[in-house]
Amino acid sequence: MHLDKNEIKELIPHREPFLLIDEIIEMEPGKKAVAVKHIKKNDFWFEGHFPGHPVTPGVLIVEMMAQTGCASMLALPENKGKIGFFGGIESAKFRREVVPGDDLTLTVEIVKTKSALGSVIGYGKGTATVDGKLACSAEIQFILK
């Protein structure tokens, strides 16, 4: 399954400038998604992070993972129209800089879900790689309302 940016917008409520994934290249709804963010020199964060040495902030890489995982969960018919909120980040590790010109591949596997008070709580394991080399890994938690 391949989704372009417009099709991603049908799943998740994020919009520019905070829609941080460009395409989904693989997805098994509710189980796994693989997305790509093409890192461009005009991405909004580079103006201040850092002038003369542009680096994608780690927190935005983790947000890209969260958007990837939520897209997988929101692709399930029973979750249509819900909004995904961050519930937690654990074990985040950053291994290399992500810079303009990189194609960042984000893989999130949903490892557990549970229902609570009308919401769905999901747990995922994510990685972000550039050319097959690990840039970031994290365990994320999200809440669908």
C-alpha cells in the first residue's frame, strides 16, 4: 500500500507545516507502517536549528514516528475520524544527524493496544533510518480519542 501526502491527510488530522511525513510506502493497518520524510533545506526548523549547520531536531523525528504509527491505527475502520495524541516516549536514542538531502525512513510496529474510557491506547516501537543506517529508535505511546 502506498499513500501520498493527500491520502495521508485523509487518515490523520495533521496539516502543514506540521504534517511531517511525505509518503507511506508500506502499511498493515493497526500493525505496522513505513513512511518517508524527504528532508529538504527549506524545512521550517532549519532556520533556527542550527544556522550554518542544519540538523533535524530529535523531537521532530520522534513526532514523525508518531504520525507514522497513528496513520496505521487510524487506517482501521473503527478508528476513522479519531485524533491521535502523544501519550509517552521511552528509550529514545539518537545515533546520527539527519540533514537536508536525507530521505528518512520511519518504521513503526504497533506492539500492543488496549481500550480505556472510550479511547484506544497504543504502544509502538519505532526506528528512523537514513540509507539503512539507524538515526533514531524509540518506544512510543499514543491515545486515540
